[in-house]
Amino acid sequence: MESDSDSAKSGDRGAAHPRAPDAGAAPPADRASGQRPPAREQKPKRAFFQRPLLVGVLMAVVIVLVVGGALWWRHSRQFEATDDAFVDVIAQRVSPQVAGRVVRVNVKDNADVTAGQVLVELDPADFDARLVQARAALTQAQAQVAEAESQRAIREAEVEQARASESAAATGAANAASDFKRLAQARAADEATASAQQLDHARADQRSTAAQQRAAQKAIVAAQAQLGYVDKQVEAARAAVKAADAQVAQAQLTRSYAQIKASVAGRVANKTVTVGNYVEPGNDLMAIVPREVYVTADFKETQLARIRPGQAAEVKIDAYPDQTLHGHVDSVQPASGSAFTPIPAQNAAGNWVKVVQRVPVKIALDELPANPEHRLGPGMSANVKVTVNESSAGRPSTTDQPR
């Protein structure tokens, strides 16, 4: 009885949970007809190369990649680019040319200035005193010239007077010589014509007038010597005037140095001076950064083979990434940047490692940002791309801007 019941239970479980037909078993027979349906035929899988659509798509993708890569490679060969670049400028250092106390500073930090604008004023009292002294010395020298010239006029008159005396003495000597000759001839012909006393008197007169003539000639020489001495005094006095005039000009120039002016237009930077400072020549008071700047791009030495002066360049400043500036290669530095370091690399010294060096290339800007608020200052980072194809070369290099 128990086995029958177990069989019934197992039959019920089998009916409630029919087993799935085996994968390899034949399909069950049709209950109505008692026949099994025919088995379904499986289609064989086609190979990859037998699918034309997929092959066409893949070939198209490969062709696009090859053509795009070739075009990109060809396009990239027309340029040399670097992100190791920065805005550069030769800032004008403002320093005094004379020592003095600062009494006024006329500019503020980062202010715009024009060429010739007075930036700093020094105490001019000492310079004014020196100028007054120099002008007094000039007046004194001019007075000495006037005195020397008046002495010259006197000496010239003395020379003329000596010449007149010499002329009179020469006339008297000639007359005395003529009288003595006539009396001597007359007495030689007839002693009764002239006595011996008259002849002696005539001889004495001739000798006296001849001596007077010689004295007058020596007086002329002496007067001329005095005139020459006075001429030297006049020259010395005139030279003293020139020296005093130069001293006045120097004092005026020194006085003008009390006003420290801007040599170029630009913007004030690194101002360190204030009222009350005592400054000396060579002290840096501030710097003026001109608006006209350029870009120094440090290219790798392996990029320099096709870079030439005159080639076009595009510059992007990191501060203004939406704006592209145009310029051109101005020049290439004839040495790497490391060659000018305090301790340059030396192979024999043991501090040399062969790495790709950077060589500074000067990029002159053909334009500046149109927005006046977009000022370019030294040290700003930049990206530079130089067109190195043959058509871009050959532009003449411009001269260096005043920086």
C-alpha cells in the first residue's frame, strides 16, 4: 500500500513539473496524427569578409583615418610651436644723475606716463646756489675781458705814438745828416764857407738825431711787446669767460637734474621711491614699461632647422586666450639659454648632461591688443606658432624696437 501511494505521489510531481526535452532528443510526436514534425535546419554562419556592408564601413573608416592622418601630418609640418614663451620688454630704469633729497613724487604705482614727464623732484637749493656762483664767476670773467680790451686800446695808442716819434726822429736824423754832409762838402771846397765849429756842431746834431731815431725804434718794439702781452691777457680773459660760461651751463644742467623725467612713454612699475628719501646716482627709483613689447619664445634646438627671420607667427597670451596676435620672427639668439646662466654647463667639469636645449627666438609683434585694457607686461606667458613653410620666409627683419 505504501509503494502504491509513493508511486502516485511521484507521478503527481512528474505531472506538475514536466521535464524539459533534451536538446538532442527528437521533437515529440503530434498527438492528433501520431507523427513527429520535421527537424528545423540551422543556417551556417557567414565569414567576416562575406559581409559587404560591414567591410565597406570598416574600409571607409580606415581610408578616412589614413587620409586625415596624412593631411594632419602635412599640415603640422608647416608649423613649429612652443608653449615655453613669454612677453618680454626692455624696461627703462629711472635713476637720478645727482644726489639729493626727494621733495616730491609726481606719479603713483602703475600709472601711465608720457615721455618728458617729471616723475620725481629733488631739493634744488644746493643746485641753485651753485648756479648763482657760476653766474657770478661769469660776470667777473666778462669784466676782466673788458679791462683787458681797454688795456689793449691803450697799448695800441702807445705803439702809434712810438711810431710817430720814430718818424719824427727819422726826419730829424735825415735833416741833420744832410746838413752835416753839405757843410762837410762846402768846407772841403772852401774852408771859409763853414767854420770847424759849425762842422762839429752839425756832426753832433747828426749823431744826436740818429740816437733819437734808434731810441724811437726801440720804443716801438717795446710798445708792440706790451701790446702783445695785453693781447695774451685778452685771450686769457676771453678763455676765462668761456670757462665760466661752461660752468654756468653745467650748473644749469645739474639744476635740471633735480627734476627726474621719463625718457619714454609707458607705465610705472616697481616704484620704490618716496618723499624724504636721499638718493644717489645709480639708485633705481622705479621702472617704466613701454607699451611696445615683444615675445621671447624658447624653441627646442631640434625645432630650429626651418625657423628663419621674417617668418609669420601667431601669438596667444595666456591672460587673453580668446585673442590671437600676429607677428614675425625677428631674430634667433646664437646660443642656448643655458649658455648665459651663472654656471653654464661644461662637459669637462662634470656638470653636463645631454638634453634638448632651448634657444630663445625673438618674435616681433605686428600688432598690439586693440582693447586698451589688455596691456601686455613682461613675464606674461604665451603660446607661439611659427609658420615655417617656404612661402612664409623671406620677410625682411625689422629693426629692434626701443625697449
